[in-house]
Amino acid sequence: MIKRALTIGGSDSGGGAGIQADIKTFSAFAVYGMSVLTAVTAQNSLNVNGITGIPPQFVSLQFESVLTDIGIDGVKTGMLFNAEIVQTVAQKLNENHIPLVVVDPVMRSKSGDILLENRGVDLLMEKLIPLATLLTPNIPEAEMLSGVPIRTDEDITTAAKKIHDLGCKAVLIKGGHRRGNATDILFDGVEFSKFTAPRIDTQNTHGTGCTYSAAILANLIKGKNLRDAIRLSKWFVTEAIKHAFPLGKGHGPLNHFIRIEK
Ligand code: PLP
């Protein structure tokens, strides 16, 4: 039977990030994609022009609707918008013992807009991160979650340990915001692993984080181990950036239609 992946996150009207990127990514890996919307953004490649949150009870109802009929093999969370939604999502995941949970702790967009209010960050740390199979912060998010300002490789190691102490099984700190190669560091509580790809000089990187975490979830659901799932997803994101579509006047979207050897 086809595997079923659920993304819990925000809609990007421009189609580059959020649940649109996630469902394209699930499809690229031949996994069936479903969505629970937490917020709707009015955005394009330049700006987020507006955000409206979905009432938490309606977030719950969407989750119940897919769970009770279609079933869920794994979940990724993206933009959660506010504390009430974080609380609702954590409760649903906890009650229903979802086996694979990838948490992308989305806080701001590339344009600087707030995608998770501050009170939501506290609840994310307390309630949602302990449920995560994998947490995928970028550097600013890792700094926020660990309280460690990150400048050196050693800072990443320190931050990774502090974040792991919040209760997730593993944390992948993504190096996209640093200079040089794009190197991500995984810590699973026992050992550190590095995943490196060349940095691509382009501004078409909108939705990179969403795509990466969705690809990891799809591969975990298909039975890959964590390191293989990350390796393949990193390759996918790198190729999707390399062949990105120059759409819009700002940060264009990735190309999710690249060929994947099965
Ligand atoms: N919009 C939504 C709905 C998102 O979920 C995200 C990121 O997760 C973004 C925008 C931000 O994407 P980017 O930082 O690539 O512009």
C-alpha cells in the first residue's frame, strides 16, 4: 500500500514553500501527501502580504478527519503560527502515538516575517520537540532554541547537545545560513554526522527548509534509516535548487520535478 505522509503547516499562495512544497516533495518520492492547515499566507517570491490563522479546533478537526479514515504513517510540522496551534498539534501527536515526526521549527520567512509568535516558541520547546524523531532547525532557529550564539563549528556542537536535551531523538542543524559549503550537522545523542553539499549561487531558494524536512519524512516513512534519509534528501534539495525555476522577482521556488533514481 502507498505510504501516507501528513504535513501540518501553512499555505504559501505562491506555491514555493509551506504545505505546497511539502506535497510536491512527497509526490516526488511517491508518497501520498495530506495536509492540515494551520495558517494561510498571502505571499509571493517577494513578500508575505498577510497571514490568517486557522482556529485550533479546526486544526484538530482536519487531523481527526484524515487520521480516522485514511491513516497516517508519519507527520512533518512546519509553520505553526501561534501557541494555541502548537499546543493542539502536540496534543494530537501525543494522543495518537504517531511513529515518525519530523519537526521543522519554522519561526520566520526569508523576508523576515514572523511565522511563529514568541509564546509559540516556548510551547514548541516544551511540548512538541520531545515528540520529534528529528528536529531540523536552521542556524537562527538553533540559536533561539539553544540560547547559544553560533559562529564556529564548536558552537554548533554545543547548540546541538542543548537542543537534544529538550527531548527530541535527533537534531539536524542546517548550515545554509553559514559561509562556504552547505554543511548540516546531525546529533542523535550518541554521535555527530556531517552532510555536505556545494553552495549554489542563486536566489531561488524559497521553500528549501520545507522541502528538505518533507523529503526526510518521505524517506523515513519508506523505511530508510535516518542517515540515508538525510543523505538522499540533501541530494534532492541540492538538485532542486540547482534546477530551480526563476519565477517571480524575488526568491524563486525550487524545482521539485527532478528525476529521482528509485
Ligand atoms: N511560508 C510558509 C507557509 C512556510 O511554511 C515557510 C517556511 O517554512 C515559509 C513561508 C518560508 O519559506 P522561506 O524562508 O524559504 O521563504
